[in-house]
Amino acid sequence: MTKLSKFNRIFSLVTLAAFIFATANANAQQQPPPKETLRGDGTVIAIGAGKIQVELKDGKKWVIYIPDKPEYIDVSGTAVLPWLKRGMFVSFAGVFDAKGAPQTEIKDILVFQPNKDTKLGAQRDGISGVNKNLFGGNPNPNAIQTSRFLISGRLVNINNGKMVVEAPGFRTTVALANKMTIRVKSHNPSLVRVGDKVNVDAWYYAGQAQLMQAKANSLKVISEKPYGYVEKPAPAEVEKPAPAEKDEEASK
């Protein structure tokens, strides 16, 4: 082997070793630092674009970035009737006759956010007909056959104590009870409000806790007040007139 060939071989080995070292060093520098976990309950104290500020029970205030996928955000609460709007998806149970006419007022409604697995329409939820032979004896042939159904669909109209709901191939109008419960369950972060309670499951990079910022794996929010509820303003205080000054001349 000539001196030139030997030099070229040594140079190639040195170059290869330097390349391997540089690549390994670059990969090491590209690896993010380890993650720390942040979990706890708190209260929403501020809301921004794609983030909320939460005061945890220990008094620390963290900026929490909401999850990238909405299914990892659970927002639940209650609502008042005027909050219901056309286009919302609602679900409720009711008793209907053989022609699909409702036989009872609706006392409980769930406002929900559908997904690809949601079944819209009417699903039988057990038999509640008065023509059942529950305790022996002969059934009444004149009794109305009724069944209990779970209805899920889009709210079309609500007016004068009645609600119209439709789903593919299905439409019904039901009466609403004077006293009713409206529950809300959604993945919509826009429903989060200041004052709501929240359970945080998040992470941040080790060594960066002083930034007080974390990315949420999941958020579970419970509304502090019913949606659509408007507090009545406190009555204005009426200023009492100042007592009249006595006429010193008249008292003399």
C-alpha cells in the first residue's frame, strides 16, 4: 500500500468517525427535554385564544393550552330554556302512541354534541303501554298502546311551550313541562367561562415550571352557572332626603 493510499484510508476513517459523532450529537440536541405532569382541580380565571388560565387549589395560576382534539375537552352543566336555539342537538325520553304522537310532557332534555357514532332518531326505550297485562287479568282492548322512546335530533323550533325536533326520516313536536331540567354536555371549548370549575390533566417540559404554562392532555369543565341565566340587577338604593334644617328665626 502506497503512502497516498494509506493516507486516503486514514482520512476516510477519520471523516466517517467525525460524521457519526456529529450526527449523534445533533440527534441528542434535537431530543426534547423530559416532560412533567400537572394534574389538579381549579377555577377558570381568564380565557384567551386556545388557552385558559386556571387557579389551582394550591393557589398557583397556570396558563393551560387546550387539547388539540376537541374530544379531550368535556364541558358539562345546565341551562335555562331561553338558551336553547335552533340547530342545537337535543336528546330526551318520552312516551308515544302507535302513531308517534307524544303522550306526556318532556321534563328532562340533554343538549349534546354528536359524533360519528351518534345515532339520531327514535330508539325504543322499553314498553310503558297501559295495555300491558302486568298483574294478570285481561288487557283492556280500548287502552292506547304506548311505548317509551329515546329521541335524539336537531332542534328545529321552540315556541309557546312546544319543541320541534327532527332527525333523518323523523320529526316530532313535543310539549315541555313548566318545570324542567336542561342538561348540557359538549366538547366545545367556547362554552368555558370564567368561574367554571375545571379538572386539569396536562404536561410541561422539565425545568420550565417557572413559566407556569402547560399543554392539556384533557380538560373536564363543570359550568358554575346555568347557560343563559341572567342575574337580576340589585335594586338601586334610594337616597333618603336630608332632614330639613330648623328655622332658627321661627324657634326664637
